[in-house]
Amino acid sequence: MSKTSQVLLSKSRYTAGLQCPRRLWLGRHRPDVAAEPDAARQAIFEMGHEVGVAAHALFPGGVLVDEPYYRHAAAEARTRALLADPDVPAIFEAAFTHAGVRIRVDLLERLGEGRFGLREVKASTAVKPAHVPDLAVQKFVLRGCGLEVPSAELVHVDKTYVREEGPIDWARLFRREDMSRDVDATLAGVERRVAEMHGVLALGQAPDEEPGRRCHEPYGCEFWDHCTADRSAEWHLSFKRADGERRARWVDALRTGRPWVSPDLGRALGVFEPPVWYLDFETIAPAIPLFPGTRPYQVIPVQWSLHRLARDGSLEHREYLAPAGTDPRFGLAQSLIDALRDDDVPILVWSRYEHRILGALAGDLPERAIALADVRGRLLDMHPLVREHVYHPGFAGSFSLKSVAPALAPGFGYGDLEAVADGTAAAAVLLRLQRGEVEEAEAPALRRALLAYCGRDTEALVRVHGALRDLASGRGF
Ligand code: SF4
């Protein structure tokens, strides 16, 4: 360890530092003010880990350095032993330190004649600009440790791969992109940046940085809430996408505290008159396809919820959750067709998501394509209706159902749901069930939680629709 590097950099600290020096400093000195990773971030992390481990299959005979991150010296010693063994074709999680930067390399491939290939695994489906500095800092460390590293590759998921019957074809699931030229072009600046970052880490307080769009690109910063705590609601609104007229409406609602309702709402609601159905799907999108005929990250519906509002105001609920461990597509499609076949009234949804899912299902199940196209043809999207005709300060610039429903229907929410309270958590639980990772004793409670959550989403549609009809008739707010 060099004298200037009391605080070591890592791959992730280096990329955080490239995004923002304040993020680098806070990450080291004030991790307590970082936001807890939400379910979505956690799911991305777990997906990345799963893909990283799966990529080991590309290098048969490779050896894992399984010392944990906090035992870096032991991991380095093990790495040195494996480097010296010419019979080891690849090393997974090899450990190195140079110039105050400590890394674990996803895959180090022995190329022969003392040379090695640097391989970084990403769960993404394409190369991104942010991947280049990630590889460059690793090559900087490897070279500093005396390794000859003529090639650098990004190993990522190929979304065109279609799983066949039997085991996964790993060589086709992953795509290997040669990044050597881009990495070498960046390498010259790494040493200076590393020195600058050590300078930042040695500061007595966090450097001032103005929060802005850079805080979300290339990665969402975990210190956003901390850095923007003193900013006004109006300032936060400026980051939401909207045209001038719409933004002015939002700001006005924020300043006055009064919702805005378009005079045309009643006319626009005409086609949404009961009787209507309300539909919501919950889905999985596994990076590594679970079922023959599916691709990486293919969105597969596993459950649905339907509410039906009759003309007399009575409400009926139906639901479906596919059995674990089987391809859910056929059973789900057939149950939905059966539930909706007795009438032809509109089916209200939120966003184009259900359209896309039904379209993909029809493509996958040609024998049900006509019936699914019929269901699809009945969908009516409430999202643009709200976007065009209502703004409530409680939306805070978001038209997601999770923002709109509690604002338009006070008292409604998801707060009482525990095991599954949002779509990301639902997807994670559904995936565990589908993979058979859930203990038998735990499964019934999780299935109940999933049904409760999906049912709450269609109830949200019911409540929003009711609030809109109240507003159009002069009631409400
Ligand atoms: S929120 Fe923005 S300004 Fe604050 S540390 Fe993160 S990237 Fe930097």
C-alpha cells in the first residue's frame, strides 16, 4: 500500500468517484447517510451476482478465489498461488492491490506465455460507456502488479439467445466483446484520476457538488436524498419530464395546494363507463431463461388480478397465480381468456404494459393468439386519461399508479402489505417460487402475499376510476 492511500479505492469507489467526488467521499466517510437499497436496487444487485457466477461456466476448470472481500490479503496470496500454476486456465475473483486501489477481477483467463485476459461480467445486454473505465482501472492495477494483459473483454448477456430444451448453452447466453482498444485509450488517465480520488478521500469534509442530472447517470446515487434534503418541492419537480404547459400546471398546483381538473374530464371518461373490468399482471424477467422458448430478460406473466365493476356499482374479484416450477404462460393465458369470455366490456389498465404482455403471449402461444388479441383489443389505458386531465400536488410529478391512487383516493395505499408491497418485490418472490427456492412451509404465506398485492393493484384502478368519476361530476377534492 502506498503512503498516499490510507483509504483504499475499489472498482466501485473509482467509478463512483468518476461520477461525483462528493459521492466518493460520502461513500467512504458517511455511509450512514446513504439511502437503504430499495427492492429494485437489491434485485439488480442479485441479478448481477447470479449472472457473474453463471459466467464461470464459460471457463471450465477455472478456480474461484473464495476468500471474502474483507480478507483481501488472504485472497491476494491465493491469487498468487493460482497465477503460478500453469494448469489453472482461469481464476474467478482474483485479488490485487496497486497504487492504493484494491480489486477483485471477475474472470482472469490464462492466455499462455505468461499473459492473461481481463474479463468483466455484466448482467446488461449491451456494452455501455461506463464499462470502459471499470475495465481500465482493473487493467491499471493488473499492469501495476506486473501482469501482461493484452486483452480486455466485457462478458454480457445476449438477449437474442433462446433457451432450448435441456441445459443452458452458456456460450450462447453470453456475448464476449473485445474492449481492448477502448480500454487502452482510457488507461493513460487512470493514474492521475486515482491520485485525485485519494486527494478527495483525504479531505476533512465532503466536497460541495451541485445535485443534478449527473446524480442519476450512469448510476442512481444513493446520496440523492441526503444532498437534496433542503431543496424545495418545486426544485424536485424540475427533474420530471413534462412540456411547458403541463409543468406550469404542476407548479401551480404545488403553490396553491389545489388540484387541477380539466373541463374535458367528463367527456373523456365517457368510454370508461361501467360495466368494466380492471386488469393487472405480475411478471418475472429472469436474466437466465427458466423455460424453453424464452430469452434472457423476457417478461413472463405469472399472475393476474381482475376486478369487475357492474353498472349498479357492485364489485367482483378474480385472480390467478400460476403453480410454481412450470412454464406459467399457457395456464395464465387460458385462465384469463376464460375469465373474460362471458362479456365484451372494456378492460381498464394502467400503462401499455398489459398491451405488450398480451402481444408477446399471443406470439408465444399461436393457438391462443386470436382469443388473446380479442382481450388486447378491449384494453383501455387510464394512464393518459389522468395525465391529460388531472394533476394533484400529491403526485409530486409522478403518474405511476403508486403515486396517483393514494393522492386521488385518500386512505388507499400499500402500507399494510408486508411481504410483498411493490412490483419489484413481487417479481423477486415469484422468481424464487418458480425456481423452487422457497421452503414448502413458507410457500402458502408468500402466495397469499402475492395475491393480496396484485389484488391491491386492481383495487387501485377501481379507486382511481371512482375518484375520476366523482371529479367529473363535481364531487371530490
Ligand atoms: S447526489 Fe449527486 S451531488 Fe450528491 S453525492 Fe450523489 S452524485 Fe454527488
